[in-house]
Amino acid sequence: MHTAFFLTASGPEAEGSHSILLPELPDLIWGSIAFVVVLIVILRVVMPNITRALDARHDAIEGGIKRAEKAQAEAASTKDQFEEALKEARTEAAKIREQARADGVRILAELKEQAQAEAARINAAALATIEVERQNALNSLRGEVGTLALSLASSVIGSSLKDDKVSASIVDRFLADLEADSSTKAGK
């Protein structure tokens, strides 16, 4: 039907002339052969190259995704290890702080104990020094009081007390009376 349309469109006088819309038979054969040759070349040469390029691109993308997943898994593993190490470090730091506090309390107690012992030693030394000073003062006082008592007794009695034994016993008795009198006053 199409052929009839084309033939009627070109008219009865164009039956022997060439139609623009319908190719001649040799052109149609040579065009078909060229098309088949180009199609075979494309299918045999170009398509494998395109397929290889697409496969390589696909492998690169898949490999990139796999590498990214692997790197992400390694990063997650490293993060977990880091967090575990951080947790252990914090636990260790807490233990060290507690140990330091305990050591500080222990050292403080030891220092207090040493200070108390030193204070007791200093106190005992001071008491011993005071006792020695007291004894020295008492001995010095005995000598001076004895001399004063003898001179006073000599002036009261009117005679000289030159005997050392008698004067020593008078001085001792006088000092004993003074000590007893001061003890009685201190006890009240």
C-alpha cells in the first residue's frame, strides 16, 4: 500500500525516474552489507572494550565499597580498642588517686605520730632541763639562804656560828621548814 502511494505520488511520468524516498536495490544491498560489517566490528571489537571498561569500573566501585567497609570496620575496631584503653586508663587513674589518698593519710598519720613523739621528747628534755635548773637554783639558793640564815642567826643570837656541821643542820632545817610551808600553801 505504501508503494502504491509513493508510485501515485510521483505520478505516471516518474515511473522510470529515481525516487527520493525509496533507495535503489544496489544501494540497499551495499548499505545493508556496510551496516552488517559495522555491526560486526562494533560487536567484536568495540563492545568487548566497552564491557571491559564497564567491568573495570564496576570492580573499582565494588572494590572501593569493600575497602570503605573494611576501613570502616577497622576504624570501629580501633575506636572500640581506644575506648577500652581509655576506660582502663580511667580505672587505673582512679586506683592511683585512691592509693595516693591512702598514702597521704598514712603519711599524715606517721608525721603526726612523729611530731607527737618529737614533742614528747622535747617536753621530756625541757622537764629534765627544768629539773636540773631547779636543782641548781635550789643548791645555789641553799648556799645563799644558808649564808643569810647564818648571818641572821649570828646577829640574833649574838654569837658566831662557825661550826660547819651545826650551821649545815640549821640551814637544812630552815629550808625544810620553807618547803613544807610552800607545799602547804600550794596544796590549798
